Amino acid sequence: MLKTTCLLIPKLPLGLPGFEAALSYSKVGGENVVNISLDTSENSINMKGRKSLKLFCLSLQAKMSRPVQSRRLEGVDKNIWVEFVKLAATYSTVNLGQGFPDFPPPDFLKEALVTALSGENHMLHQYTRAFGHPPLVKILAQLFEKLLGQELDPMTNVMVTVGAYQALFCCFQAFVDEGDEVIIIEPFFDCYEQMVTMAGGTPVFVPLRPKAPENGKMMSSADWKLDSAELASKFNERTKAIVLNSPNNPLGKVFSRGELELIADLCVKHDVLCISDEVYEWLVYDGKEHIRIASLPGMWDRTVIIGSAGKTFSATGWKVGWTVGPNRLLQHIRTVHQNSVYHCATAAQEAVAQGFQRELMLYGKPDSYFVQLPKELQKKRDWLVQSLDAAGMKPIIPEGTYFLLADISNFKSDVPDVPNSDEPYDSRFAKWMVKNKGLAAIPLSAFYCGAHKNNYSHFIRFCFAKEEATLKAANDILQKWKQEKTSS
């Protein structure tokens, strides 16, 4: 006699003789269950049917009822990009939301990848050194020696990662323990908070606050500043690290030397690490200088620099990133790396190495991609600023990156506010805009912690690393929108 009680599933295989009569149903602890009691002797049911029944019962019993999600994932499952990428794909004719160029990488980089894939060196199709393809770490070490004025060992001071995203993950896993605090400057790239939380740490937020520009000038990202006393108050004995993102996504702010010295002094005073996300290091405008905080006194020994070939060479899908820093820090990042992804695509690393070899030879010269790209992007920035301003939005001119923010306060007649709504206004506005106007952008509230999401929810972020035709199509939408508002 076979007896068992199992969780009820929607469809039961009731094709065996007498099987229906063997079932009864009940509730146990609020769950629907099926009770099975059947004579499985040779005389009652044939051998094939008996095996089927036993397998069926075992499959029911195998269903897990215990929680499977680890505590480290609690509260980090929501992601703004999943929702807005889907919206853009469904409704958008013009996507200025997600941050990637819609123009190709430079020809020299594409040609280097083709050569790596189709050339005679078949080892480029196999594993390379786990911590970075030797040609790539060597050329990165040469470049950063020039940029930092610091002698570097390519095998210990540079590590290649699967994009800057993995570099960030490795840093937080390597350095953050349960109870450690990590200071994050708002607005911030959204993964910082989740990665700190997953590592067991506590994110501590300090905002950049906008100051009204003088003489009615258009606001710049330089007008958003840290309050020095407020920043200092966030440091204590539990502070393990601060995350610095300069140039900043989403604001486009390039931190000044004075601002970096303030952060550096506090790091040295409190013996705190600095995770310096510098993926937009080459994308600065109007003669602005990108200063690397690791070059300041006392900071090399406590800083990990994070970079991205995707942002540097307009090839975000290649997912090649790196960390640069002292061996005493990178040795722990290597441990996380070797026990997670282990290795990055060899051919892509080879092509990026060739790209950097070219740029090092042309460093500072007009033909350098690092000179040409920011010039082209500055033109696109200025064009989009004028377009948004003419449409009635109030753009904030970025000093760096390929993003800019726009104040949408003048458009509340199109999308009225909903008092006491759990969803920030900018999020509802961005969803309405992509559905009704075919123009995609990202709400600024996505770059703030939960407690601060409504503080600056009258801004949305646009990406201007787009073809001229894409930006023109966006302008057409904005101008038509303005005409509709004027005539209504």
C-alpha cells in the first residue's frame, strides 16, 4: 500500500486504473494538499502504471517549500533599467535613456578585434592570464604611470575585469564586511547601493546640492556641491570606504581639485578607502581637467581606480574594464575575481590593448581618439542643451560624461502631480513621455536612495552619445510638443 501527502499542483495524471478513487483533498497550514492512498500490488495495477505512480508521487514530494533566497538579496531585486529598457523597446522611437552610443567604435578598434579573431594567433581564442591579458595590463600600466606619476607593476597594480561593473562588485566583496559603512555621494550610479548591501555593508548617503547660478546663467553641473561639514559628519570609526564617481553619472559633474582635496583629507584622517569610479575620465568638456584622486598626497595607498573600455572606446557591449591600485588592495580584488568570473574575453582584451597602444603613441595629439571623441560629444551636448531649452525644459550643462539633466517643472500641466504617491514624479513623467511622445529618458530619482528619491524628482536624464539623426529626431519630438503646448 502506497500512502503519501503532497502539495497540490494544477494538473494530475489521472489516467491510471483506480487512480481517481485514491485521491482526497484537504488543507494543511493554509496549503492545498492531495492525499494519495493506493494498493500498488501486481494484482491491483500493472508494473508500468505502478512505476509511473511512484515517480509522480516522488515529483510531488520533491517540490521545495523552504525559502531559497539568501538574505543578502533582500531589497536589491528592483532595477530601474529593466523597466525602462522594456518601455523604450515597446514605445520609444527615440531612445535617449540608457547610456550607450548608437554610433560605432573607432575603425582602429574594430579592425584590431577582426585581426584578433581571424589572425594566425589561435591562442587568442583560448584562456589568457586570469587577471588580465599581458599586452593589456602592460599598456595600461604605461598609460597610468604617465597619468598618475606613479611607477606601476602591470602584474600587481593592474587587473582586468568584465567591465567596470564587475570591478565595482569585486571591490565591495573584497573590502566590505558586515557592519561596515560605505559613503556614497548622491546622485549615484544605482548599483553602488545594492552592491554595498549585498556585501553586508551599510550605505551612508551625502548629497550634492545645487546652488543657483549667478546672473541668470544656465545651471551647470559645477553648481552642485558638497557641504564640507555634512560630508565630514558622515565619517566615523565604522566607515570603511567612500565611493567617488568623477565625472559623475548622472549629473556630469567633474569634481574640482578643492573638492577632491576635501575628500582626500577626510580619507587620510579617518583611514578610509576610496573606490574611484572614473569610467568617463576622457569625456570632459570646455577645457575642464579630470584630476585623479589617487594622484593626491596620501591617496595612492588607499585608492582603487576603476576604468572602462566601453566608455573609453564607445564599445559598451565588449565588457572590458580594469582596476588600478596598490598591490595590497588589488590582491584581495584578485581573490574575488578568480573565484567568480575568473577570466575575461581574450580577443576583446587584445583589441583593447591595441587601441591603447595607438592612443599612447598619439597622446595629446589632434588625431587621438581621446581628443576627438570629447570634441564631438561636446557639440552633441550643446545641440541637445539648446533643443531642450527651446522646448521649455531647463537643462543642466554637464562638465563631463555623455549625460545631462533637465528640469521638467514647466511640464506639470502635461503630467499632473499625484499627492502622496509612492512613485516619484519624475518616474511617472518619464513613463508618460515614452508612451505618449515616443521619447525615452531616465528619472533622476533612480539615482537616489529610497529616503531621498523625492528630493530632486523634477529632473530627468538624457544621453547625448547619439548619432546626429537620433538627436534631430528627439528635437523634432520636443518642438512638436512645444507647439502643442502653445496652441492648447
